[in-house]
Amino acid sequence: MQKPSSFQPSGVWLVTIAAATWGTIGVVTQAIYNTDSTTSLFLNLARMLIATPILLVASWRILGKEMFSIQRRDFLLMALTGILLATSQAAYFAAIRSAGVTVTTLLAISLAPLVVAGLSVVLKFEKLSQRMIIALVSALVGSALLIGVHVPENTHSDLLVGSLLSVVAAATYAGVVICGRFLARGYHPLQVSTVTFGTGALVLTVINLAVGIVTVHTTQGWLLVLYLGLVPTALAYWLFQKGLRSVTATAASIISLLEPTVAALLAWALFGETLPATGIIGAALLILSIFLLSR
């Protein structure tokens, strides 16, 4: 496996585009819920089932037989990434049911970069520079201000379960970033993404069969599902994996915090949701952190 390349600003913008694209998931999902009666688990499964064959065809056309040239150890690592990704999504949406959107999102997106930074230092993948630490603190504070700290009215046990699930979502997503960084320089982004999503699709299929599949029923809903599979899944994760070739795992996890900023702005523009002054300050801090990383 090749050694990771030096930090390049182009990688920052690839990860930034991917994170901004992920920010559209919430708005599109809400649009589906407004007209359909499906579940979040099925939407995540559908995303992967659409993305996997697209990535497989693209990988074959670009790499040919080379797409199968993967060492056994690295193939298992790619498969592990897919399992971690599917687990992260399942835990995240399960946490929302128990603890609500605010607490879940705040814990999940705030803990992920901290876990990534800690693991990266422990595994000696990178050293935290002063600029990186400032960007991390700025992004975490910005996320807290953007999302807010309103605690839903539910029982203590529900909140505890939701919080634990949020931690699981954050930890498994951190594993996705670390594994992706480890594989980035040794393989084409399409190879990694194809195996990752193929494995994730299998895991989510089992989960959906266990809890019961509730499919999308409307034409509009399926068109939006198609968008979810093509843009914020296949395209975004390909860009993210490509960006990881020249961006550290910690930097990538910090940039990923841009996702709630885009989601909040879209919700304000499309659904008329309010964005308080603290949210605007938080968004500014998140953008500042990306600016620091891009230099």
C-alpha cells in the first residue's frame, strides 16, 4: 500500500463538496416523508442498492480487470468499512427515535471528529497541528450553536438509550473515515466505494428484513430516492474517498461538519424553518474551520 500523500487544498474542496451534498439528504428525506409512508431504514437501503451497481459499472469501465486486484486484507477492510457505515446509519436513525433529532445530531457529529482525531494520533497516522486544533474547536462550537441544545421531553431511559446509540453512530462513522484514509492511497476511490456500499447494502438488507420493509409508494418518492442514491451517496462518497488521498482523517471529519450547515440553510430556504442568530454564528464558525484547513 502506498503512503498517504501530502496535504493538498484540492482534497479539501473534494471533501467539502461531498459534505455539502450530504447536507441535502435531510431536506430530500423530509420531502419524501411529506408524501410517502416509508422508513429511514428502507431509504438508506435503497440509497445503497442504487449506488452499488452504478459504482460497479463505473469501476469496471475505468479500471477493467484491475478493479478485482485487491489484497485479501484490504478487501476485508473495505467490507468492514461497509459494515461500519451501515451500522452508523442504523444507530443514528434509531437514536433519533429515542432522543430526538437535536441531541442525536449534536452528539453524533460532534463526537465523530474527536474520535477520529484521537485514533489518528494513537495509530500515528497524523499529528495535530495548532491550526488543526483551532479548526476542530471552531467546528465543534459552531456545530453546537447551529444545532442548539434543546432536550426533548421524554423519559430518562429513552434519552440514555438515544445518547448511547448516538455514541455508537459517531464511533462507527469515525471508523469509516479512518479505514477510508488507510485505503485511500492504495486503491482507486471507485474500488473502495464499490466494495463498501456492496457490503453495506447486504447488512442493511438483513436489518430491513428483520424489522420489516416499508417501501416507497409514489413516483415522486422514487425520483427523490433515485437522487439520494446517485448524488449524495454514489457521487459524494466517491469524491470523499478521492479527497482522503490528500486530506488527513481528522481534517475530513471536521469538514464533514459542514453537512448540518447546508441542511439548515436548505430547511430555511425551502421549508421556512427559522435560523436563529446563534445558528448563523455557528455556521460562520464552521465555514471558518474549513477556511483554516484549506490554507
